[in-house]
Amino acid sequence: MPNYEETYMKKYYIIIGFALLIINSSFSQEIRYPYVNDSTIISIPSYYKNFGKVFSEYFVPNNISLPGYKKGFKLTESNIIKIENILQSNYPEKTKNKQNRNHWRNHWRQYLAYTNSYGEQIIFLHLEKFNRKPSEVSLEWWSNVVSIVNEEWDQHKTDDFFINLTDNIIESYSKFIEDYNK
């Protein structure tokens, strides 16, 4: 004679297992790597439509000021998600429509991570909105040069931020440099 209680319990375990799998996948923030041979180019569809460039911990740009720079560090996926959460939670005034997740959805990203002389993890985040699809030349340049906002680039709707991952603080590049130089 079959054991009906055992059969029902198996069904419940299977249903609960599928429910947990669906819930877990809907809450995860997946970072995608669109180029198989290049793990420095990322995409996070739940945060933005375009691509992000994660610079190596060994990359030291000579065209921007990185106050207190001691050494670079490698960003993890959880660091990148934390950066995006800090950006979105601290700049709600940039949100144009509450249904649209954020103003930054159409901006390309550049992430440069370093540790400062106090041992804090600092991120230089460059956001740039191209008015049209960028050319292959500009994409190659964007992948190899850390950009910074200036007046002639304002047509691209760019923004630069310093994010202190240690203290969860975000400041515009110009304010950060101004405060550092005081």
C-alpha cells in the first residue's frame, strides 16, 4: 500500500524548493560580462542599459587627481552593486520619473578603485551619456582612458563622483577635490 503522506511531503518540498529558487533569482543583482575575453567590461541590466568599464587595480591614470592615493584594489561584484546602490540612494533628485528606476540608466560607467592613505576604499566613478551610439574608436578610448568632466564635454551629460565604500559616502568630484584641498 502506498504511503500518501510521504508523497505529499515530497510534493511540498519540491514546490518550496522551486519557490525559493524563483525568489532568490528575482532578488539577485546579476552582473553580466558581454565580452567573453574581457572581464573588465560589465553590464548590470537591473541598473543600466549600457556598459561599465572596471579598471584594473594596477591602472593608475595620470590625467586626474586621486587624493590620498596609496594603491589600487580589485573591485568585486558586491562592491560594484554597492556603488550603484549608493549612487541611486544619494542622488534621488536626478530621478525624472518614479517609474523609471533612475536618471543614470542610460549612462556608461567607468569604475576606478583605490585605497587612500587612511586605508579607506575610494571609487572614482565616471558616468557619461552618449547622445548616440559611440563609435568603435570612442569605445576603445573609453576602455583605456579614465574620463573626467570638463566644460567642453558637458554636451555628453557627464558626471564624476568619489564614493567612499568604507563610510558609504558619495560626493561630486569637484566637491571632493575642493574639500580635500582645504
